[in-house]
Amino acid sequence: MMDSLSGSLKDALKKLAGKAVVDRAAVDELVKNLQRALLSADVNVKLVMDLSKAIRTRSLDEELPKNTNVREHVLRIVYQELVRLVYASADLKLEPQVILMAGLQGSGKTTTTAKIARYFQKKGMKVGVICADTFRPGAYDQLSTLCAKINVPCFGNPKVTDARQIVREGLVAVKDQEVIIVDTQGRHALEPDLIQEIIDLNALTKASHRWLVIDAALGQQASEQAKRFHEAIGIDGVIITKMDGTAKGGGALSAVAETKSGIVFIGAGETIEDLERFDANGFISRLLG
Ligand code: GDP
């Protein structure tokens, strides 16, 4: 648990060591350090304030458990509240399923679609992909090239402009696969017809999962995007991409809070292998580091 905390937080925690009761000033200092770290990682102010309040209240009000010292007690609360902030990892089962990918253009949706195909393939499952991105020229070429590298069938037709038609045909074409991943179109902004299309695709595919792809560098817009997609189709997992860059992904936590769904995967590079299952400890460390 301690490993997750940065230097200044550890120093603040040390001030609690050896105390018989929780010291308000020491907790305030700890919370202030935590706030600084989270805000500089782009975590939304309201989320930071909620977390601060919970830590303060719980540290001062909760009874010190038996055989626990003050420092351990506060540290446990800090850790629990940070885990609550990032949510537990989203559910992922190795069973037949349809996954609908949502997200704006440039978020890394197409790359991530291929990465997820690879993930399930490595777990021994038969995977098929449908390219329903009829908006971005080259989307089908990009996805089919990535899929060809790993021998995963990819259905699409760059000449057809109706994503619903592609998906209808695609579901037939890849019906023998166990996991079917549907890449949808993304734009620079959430336009009403884009939302209507994804609602229709969700209904057509009877998707088991609807995952939202968010760029780690996305700041406060993450919340609005997540809200719109969530209202439309009910997002049940978030994927944060480009975590190999300098951004710590704190902005994406707004999407997690908005959809009340956990993070499924972290994208950390441009190759098809650069996908990791979300790990709360690792994410928290990076957020605070
Ligand atoms: P889409 O418009 O959402 O489908 O986005 P793309 O999948 O085409 O990705 C946009 C750009 O981001 C491409 O240059 C990708 O190589 C890059 N990209 C996607 N995921 C990652 C990642 O995890 N790390 C890095 N460094 N680049 C990524």
C-alpha cells in the first residue's frame, strides 16, 4: 500500500506515526498533499474534493481498530478512498460476447479494437471484428491491416455508408466467432446523428459490453463525453489509451465516475500488444507519482 504513495504524502503520514489519536492538523496536511498530486494529474476538482472530505471525516470519526496505530488507520482510509476513486477493475469474462466500442475520433478506438481482439485471441478465444466506422476514410484499411497481422477476420465495406447495414452483414459474416468486437465511428464532437447511430448499433448487436475509449491526455471534456455516451447506450467499461505518454489519465476518471463503471484496459503503446488489464495499485501509484 505504501508503495503507491509519493514522497510528500509519506512525509505527511509520518507525522501521524506514534500518535495516540488522529491529529486534525496532520490529516489536513496529508489531504492537502494528496489534493496537489491528484489535481496535477488532471483529476476533476469535484472528485478531489469529495475524496478529501471522505478522508477527513473518516480519519477523524472512525474508531481506531484494535491493534492498529494511527498511521496505519489513516493510510488504510486514504487507500480505500483512492481505490473508490478509480473503481475496481471492470468485469471481463472469457465467454462468447459482443463488444461495442465507443469514443471520439483520435481517442485510439480502432487501434484498441485490434488490441482487444489480440487479447482474447491470446486467451484462446475465436475473435472476429466488424468495422462500422463509415466516417473516417481509411478506417477499414487500418483495422483490416491490423487484424490480418493476427489472423483475425475483419468485416467491413468502405463503399457502404450505412453503418447499420455493415453491422447486419458483419454479424452474419463473423457469426462463428466467440468474441465479436464492433468498431464504430468517432467524430471530433458528439453530434446527434452519431449518438443515434450508436444507439441503433447497440440494439442491432445486442452488445454484451459497451466500452468507452478515452485518451489519457483528455482533460475535463472526458466527463461530458462519457455522460452523452452513457445516456445513449449505458457504458459499462472505460479504456484509457496513450498511458505510455506523459499524461497520467486523471481526466479519464471523470468518465469512470460519470458512468459508474470500472476501467477495463489501459492502452500503453502503438503496437497491437500494448494493452494491459487495469490494475488499481499501478494506476494509483502513477496518479500520485
Ligand atoms: P480512432 O480515431 O479513435 O480510431 O484512433 P486510432 O486508433 O486511429 O488512433 C489514433 C492515434 O493514436 C494513432 O496514431 C494510434 O497509433 C495512436 N494510439 C492509439 N492508442 C495508443 C496508445 O495506447 N499509445 C500511443 N502512444 N498511441 C496510441
